[in-house]
Amino acid sequence: MISKTSKKLSIGLFVATILLPLACNSPQSSAVEWWLTNTHDGSALFEKQTAVSLGKYTEGDLPVIEIDSSHHYQTIDGFGFSLTGGSAQHLIKMSTDVRTALLRELFATDANNIGISYLRVSIGASDLNAYPFSYNDLPDGETDPGMEKFDLGPDREDVIPILKEILSINPNLLIMGSPWSPPKWMKTNHDTRGGSLKPEYYPAYAKYFVKYIQQMQAEGIRIDAITVQNEPLHPGNNPSLLMLAEEMGEFVKNHLGPAFEQASIATKIIVYDHNCDRPDYPISILDDPETRKYVSGSAFHLYGGTIDALSTVHEKHPDKELHFTEQWMGAPGDLSKDMPNHIKQLTIGATRNWSRTVLEWNLANGPDYKPHTDRGGCDRCLGGITIDGDRITRNPAYYVVAHSAKFVRPGSVRIASNELAGLPNVAFHTPAGKTVLIVLNESDSTQIFRVRNNEQQFTSTLQRGAVATFIL
């Protein structure tokens, strides 16, 4: 059973959550499996419940969530986290047997394991590394436009070994790479923080991406997609880069896209990778036909704007992918607030607005929220898990990801379901032929409702703040 190690949560009185199945006369009825988290009091933390039988649908007075499998939307690539350099640093220091057991819990799908299916990694350092670095750091005054000195460097000590161990558990894991900054010598301010990419180094930076993908492949790690720049409108982080839409478009159209084409690299190019308040940024890039031919889609965070910005981009460019790639949870974490918010806005909200991925921010850090860079690194980012030597604490983001990743496997397709007041939800059809429904009771009281799937139904009761995943 998944451990309930200290979560800094106030555990109140247990309120049992029950299923009230309707009488079923059909001999062909099947069981509905379901998993529950009671965020209000922590009385259930991603725990499998007693299965309930499906009955024949009949009219009644209870509100009904209706699943309509005849309406299909986007294909799902996966759910997961960012494996930051700091996450890998803590994992690599664990005892081998403890780390192996933890990685199985995180990436396997059997038993109570949660089945993370997609990871984002930083290309070079992110702000959750101990210090900023790139893969081509040189003494002041030196340059290397031919990328002769490119080296994955510090990532060989932790990120790459951890990825290899993860891939031994789940060889089908998809990985996205995102840079926080190019090498300092390519930038206008010669600093890891802020500045812009000098136009004369656009060809060199395109080679930098090519080298990264090729060297990771040589390590047995396939990069499914890259974003051109993490948070291109936030130059205050460390590391970071200011890259305006016209600059990103120019770089992709005349340098990165052709470089990938010439090197026969199939890795997807994803633009933007920033907040939902600027859908105009990716739209302006995709509006250029010469640029869009190289671009697979765009990516978003939700530190600004509203999640329906993804649909705004979809309406303009319905043939391009959408990804949700980052959202943090602030320390020390509050299951009763953080989990319902992320389930509503991300698990449900992002996928209802065409996202193929939903990724929480950092997978792991220490009890002091380290490591992080100075001059702008996040010092309050709470990992999905906290690692203190061999001690593990599972935090709210862990349960958010568990409720989707384990069941909505890559290749699943979102299908239609109506939304009821106080019961946001989303439904999927999986490659295994199952229907998965994720429901949040965001109301202030216990909710009793029915779920209809074709001509069958079941009834459920969820306490306030509860999250349930049903597998039909």
C-alpha cells in the first residue's frame, strides 16, 4: 500500500465515502473500479475502493454525468513531472534498493504504482539546479560556434543515470527537453540570467539543440520533444533568456527547423512554453506558413491568464498540438486546497482545452526545498515528493498526477462528458478499451450523483474536496 508518511496535513474525522449502486438485473453488467483521495481530511490518499456494479440506466432525480464516447478530441501523450537536476541529485544519493523501489512506485503501472508516463527535463540547468550551467560553458572571451566543445557535463552525474533507471522500468516513457538559457557567450549580457540570444549565434544555438538530442540518443535516451525556451518572457529567473515571439519565430524558421531537417531529427519542436495570458505569442509564430511547417505545437504554464487560452490557440491552428508543461505548488503544501485546484485547472481544465500532456513542476527536492540557484531560483517550490536521505514524503502533486497517469495511458483519447455544477470532470477512452472518468467535488458539501455510460449507470457519493478516478 502507498505510504502515508507525514504530509503536514491536518487529519480530521473520517467521513466514509460510499458508492450506492443501483440494482442491476442484467447478467452482463460489469464492475467499475475506482480510486479515491479525500483532500478535506486525508482519510483516503489515492486508495482503491470496493468496486461497484454497473446497472441499466433509468431516469431519476440525481444529477447525471453523461459520458459520450462518440465524440473524440485529442490524443493524450502522458502525465507527469519535470525531472529537474535537483530531483535527480536527491534520487541518485538514495540507497540503491530504496531508490529502485521508489522509481518503480513512480513509473510502473502495476499494483499501487502510479505510472508517470511523461517527463520534462532541462537542457542545461534550470533554477532547481544547485548552480547555473550550459553544455558549452567557456572562459570569458571564447566562443565555439561549431559546438566542438559541447558536452552533457553535469547531467552525466545524476540526470542521465536516473533517466536510464527509469527507462528500464518504463521503456515507453516520453521525454521533453526545455532550455532555461543558452551558453553565456551567445547572449547579449554574457550572463546566465536574462539577456537575449545574439542573432549571429542563431546557427550555433541550433547546432546546440542538435548535439543535445544526438548525445542523449547515444546514451539511449530519446527526446520526444523540445521547447525552444522555457518562459521566454520571464528574464528574471536564473538561468533565463528573453526571447520575443518574432525572435523565436526567426530562430525556428531559418535555423532550428532546417538544422533538425538536415540532421534527420524527428524530435518535435514546441514553441512558447509560458503563461496562458499570451496566446498571441504562439499564434503569431504559427501564422507564418514557413515557420509553422517546422512546429508541432505550443506549450503553456498557468502563472498568468486562464486555461481556456489553449482553446484560443486550438481554434486558430487546430492541426497543431497543445501541451501543458509546468505548474508549481508552493511549500509547505495544503492538500485540501492545492489538489482540488490542480485537478480542476490542469488535469481537467488543460485536457478539456486540448492539451496532450499535463506536467506538474519538480518531481522531488529536499525538506529545505533545495537545491536551487541564487539570484532568482525558486526557494519555495514543493516537489511531488520530498526526499530526506532515504525518507520519502508524498506531497499533493504526487496524488494529482497519480489520479490520471496510472489510468489514462499514452494513446488514450479524450471523449465527451457534460460538466455539472460543483462536479468538474473529464473522460477518456484508453488503448486497452477502458473508459476513465476523473471527477472532483469542488462544492462545500457531500455530492451524490450518477454516471451514465451509454445505457449503463452507477451512483457515487463524494465528500467535499474529494477526487475520484473511475475505470469502466
